[in-house]
Amino acid sequence: MELGTQTSTWRPNRRLALLFAGAVVGVGLVTRFLFIWFGAFVLVVGLSVLGYRQYRAGKYLAALLIAAFLVRAAIVLLNSQLHVLAQPPISVEHSENAAALADLWTHGQFFDGASIPSRTRRFVAYVLAPFYVFLGSWEVAGELAIAGFGTLIGYVAYKLATEVTTDRNAVLAAGIVVFWPSILYRSIVIQREVLVALTMLTMLWIALQWTDRERPRDWTQVWPWLRDIAALAVIAVVIYLARRENVAIIAVTFAAALTLRYRRSPRSVGLVGLLLVPPFAYLALNIGKLTGVGTAISPRILDRYAQGRNKGATTYLTDLHYESWFDVLLYLPLKVFYYLFSPMPWQVNGVADLLAGVSGWAMAVAVLVAVPGFFRARGDIAKRFTMLAYAASGIVAYAIIELNAGAAFRRRIQFVPVILVFAAIGLGTLLIRLDDRRSSTTEPTPPDSENTNPSNVD
């Protein structure tokens, strides 16, 4: 069955949704009250059957996402027995915090999570604790939850891709994203980066809707705007709790989306600019509230924040310091290079570093393929340039302040899916050209009777 011959959009009906919810609840009850591994077996077999049925029905996106989750679940379950991939210390701490919080909840103590030391750790604990309650405090409950969130990144990548390309290329983009090494690895350890990436990409998808959505003329058209505003409120809270500096990236993304939406009306662009000046001025003058370093933004404040990242065994470019804005601009290309493609081959010291390295080195190829893909994207240019504004602003901001290859590996997964979406478009275009060339060279030769010069016929 050829990819793209049937629709890939996943729109599960109510019956399928209820069946899936019932299966998950049943697995949870079996896991909690009977035998953990039996519940895991039922979950894997049930999802495998569902994925196969979705594939046979031509719903490739659903089959792809189920396969991606099963791969993650298999890695998590096998590693819990073989211990090949060591969990980072912060992952162990997140698991312990969430399990302890779940234990308090099961004993009716719902307001004792304040003992967890930091805001971000409390956030991760509250997100994962329900899964520990549901699965009976199984030690891999948090990892399975993160695996689910990591799989959802592929779905959001698909939604982003459908805004700028065909459904076939969108499914290809989702497949590349869910199996990209850095995203796959971050989906099997407990860290906040997967949650942050999923939230930020959802925010970007909402911003894309705002580039061309019609103004509401009645109450039925108001609902999508209200839904988006409510979702953005939740996103703002999540980002403030998980990674406050990303508030600036959200502001840049929506500034680009609204400016591009009204680009044909100078008056509207001017009004948008006036509305955006106060929040951007506030961010520039109070950058310390997001980063915890200094007050107003300046080269020295950026240097202080960057040098604070100078820790660990895989630091890079630590001898570069910002004395002026000229230094920031001068070092920026090299900083971006290291941020996107580190760790370099000479920095690889283990399995995690190797996965990160393969991801970074493959990213160099993806960027080259993404450039033509960006220009071949379909639809209104406002969408692709909004995606570019999101990715570029985030990559530049983190490249300026990052000196740790491990942190760069974690944090760039917020922006890698956007690059991979355009890379999928470029790759899809290349595959179509190769198919066309192959078909043109294999066309059957006309029979001799049709290829004979009439003047040579007796």
C-alpha cells in the first residue's frame, strides 16, 4: 500500500474514543490491583492490534503514532529490566517526587506538594503524579507518561505540517519527528523538555491559525477565538512554571503572526506595533524576572547568564565573552552552529552523547534539505514565516546564552520539529521528482508498427 493513496487524517469517532478510554482504564485497573506486567502486556497487544487495523484502513497517521508509542514503551520496559540506558539524576529525582506526591494523594493528602524544592520540579511532579496513581506507583509510570507526551509531539508536528504542505508530506514529517534520535531519547527519560516542547509547538499551531482566520461575525465564529485564548492562558501558565524565558519566544511568535496577518494594511500593522511595544519594552527592561540574572537586557547581563551555564563535562566556547552588542553579533553564527549541531564528535563520551551527536550531525543534513523545503511550502507565506520567526528567535536566543552541549541537546527539541517539517517537504519533493524520472525512463517503447516510417513500408 503506497503512502498517500488514502487519507491519513486521524479523526477517531466517539465509539473508538470510548473503546480506547475503556481499554486504558481496564489496563490501569489490572496493573494496579492484579499484576503489573500483565497490564503492560494487554496494553501492548491492544495498541498493536489497533495500530494494525488503523494501517489497514489507510489511517497512516494513527498507525504511525501508535507505532511510535509502542517503540518508546518497549524501550522503557526493557530498560527497566536490563538497565542499559542510565537515567539522568534529574530524571530519578522527578520520578521520586511524582511517586511521593501520588502516595500522598492516595492517602487523601492533596495539598502537601509544597515540600518539593523548586517550582519546576513541583510542576513536573504534579503532571506525572496522576500516572503513578493510575498505575499503582509503578516505577516506570512517569517514563511511560513522558513517552505518551513525546508521541504527541509527532501529532502536533503533523498539524503544523498540514498548514504548509500536503497530507502525504505531513505524515512524513510526523514520522521523522517522532523517530528523530534526540526527540526519541528525550521521550524515554523524565525531563521537562518534552513537556515544554509539546506546549510551545501547540502555541505555534494556534499562532498559525491566527494568520488567516476570519474575523468573527456571529457567536458561532467567536468560539474558536475563545478556545484559543483559553488554551493560550493554560500555555502561558505551563511555560511560566516550566521555562519562563520562553515567554519572550511566545511574544515574538505572535508578533510575527499578527504582523503578517495584517501586512497588506499599513494602518493595521502600525496598530499591532503600538500594541506590542509595551510588552516587549517590559521584557527588555525586566529580563531578570525571566532569567533570574540582572534587570534590563544588556551584553554584560547576557554574558553573566551564559557563563552561569558553564558547567558540566560538555561545555563549549566558554572563552567567548560579550562586552558589547557587536560581540553578540560577531559570535552569533558560531554559537548557532554549536547550539544546533553539538555535541561534536570529540565530545561524545557515552550512549546518550552518541544519540545526541547523531541527532546533531543529522540535523546538519536536515537544515540543508529544509532550505528548499521552506520555499516549496504551499499556502499563505504568513504561515511559513511565522514558523520561521518561532524557530529562528528561539534558536538565536538560546544560542546566545547556552554553553552546555547537554542543555543544548535538550532545549533544541522545541525547534527541531519545525526544521524537520520543512525538511520533510524538501525530501517529499525530491522523492516525487525521483519517481517521475523513474517512470519516464521505464515507459514502454511503442510497437514497431507504430514506430515505422511510412515511406519505408512496401
